[in-house]
Amino acid sequence: MYAGLSLFPMTDFRFILASQSPRRRQLLALLGYPFEVVVPNVDEDVHLDAGPATYVLRTAQQKAEAVARLRLLADTTLHPIIIAADTTVALDGAILGKPADADEARRMLLGLRGRAHDVHTGVCVVDAAGGREVAAVHSTVVTMRDYSAAQIDAYVATGDPLDKAGAYAIQHAGFSPVAALDGCYLTVVGLSLCGLIALLRELGVPCRASRAALLAAHDGYPCPLFEHIQDDCL
């Protein structure tokens, strides 16, 4: 299955997620690898002058490389694989980050209402022992439904928008902000598992994920990346 690649025994790996996002922790757990979380100390605004897709790619690389430089492993029998990601919402090419307060969240949601926008998630994987790095950007076009001002107020009152790029979570059952999407649902959540599996494959890391679990994680939305990696999974 991995012709030309050197596979490592699974017991040799030490997977590290360079993110404090609870959503990414939940998603990464579906891949079947034990992992730990190390939050990098980086300035995530340093690449804001780049375009949205370049911004998330460089930020993900910055996070992964920062953790790799920590040299956390005293036990050299383990093989550290560091995974980092960054997500942004872009409306008409302008980056929408996390809202500073409830008023900004309302403005963002009003601006997105009934319109299509782009969500970009950059993913970077560093093989710290081998000195290799792979990275990619996954992009999805999201069309929001025509929610009311009262629905915006109710959603903002939950506090959920305040730690979300673009001030919304696609998976929020109470608000259900999305009418349609073109691309990977998990890119919008914050980490495309199918894209990550493809990057791990480049490094010779075998997939332990269940195809059924991957499909369920996409919440009924078809994923254009799934067909390229499904045969690698259990």
C-alpha cells in the first residue's frame, strides 16, 4: 500500500497535537493514535498580511515548527510526529478571525448571512526525528442560511461564537448556520481528517482510522478527499 515508503512500528510513534482547540483534539482522536497536546507559544497574527490560504498555511507551519524546536523527547526510542492546524474564514477575500466581543460576533454573522464564503484550514505535519515536513491547505466554500437577527442574538448569548473564526461553528445544533457547502465539512470544523491522513501517508505513517468513523464525522456531508484515502483505512 505504501510502496517506496519506510513504515515505522506504531509503538515507535509519539504523536503531538500543537493546538489547544478542543475540536481538533476530538477529531484527531478518531484517527486511532494516542497523542498528547503541546500548545505552541507563537504570534498567530504575524502572517495576517498574506492572503487567507497562505496565512493559515504559514501559521500551521509556525505552530508545528515551534513545537519541534522544543525537543521534548528525552527517550530517543520514540518517533515524534507533530500535527498543527489553523483555520480562517474569508469573506470577499478578507480574513474574519475570532470576534473580540459579542458585538463583533453579531456583525460577522450579519455579514455572512445568506452569502457564500471560504473556509481555509492549513495543516502541517513534522517528522521531528527524520527532519521532514509536509503541509497542505484545504478549502471549502460555505453558504450560510438566512437566519434572523433574533437567532443571531440567541446564538451569541450562548458564548459559542467568541472562540470561532467567523463567529460560528458549523456543528452547532441549536444555530445550524450553514445551508450548503462545497468541500470537506471537517475543514470547516477545523481539521480535515482525510487531508491529514494523506499527509501522514507521505511520511510513511499508516492509517489506523475506521472508514465508518470517518464517514460519521462528516455529519452526512460528502467529502471530496475521502475517496482518495478510504482504502488506506480500517
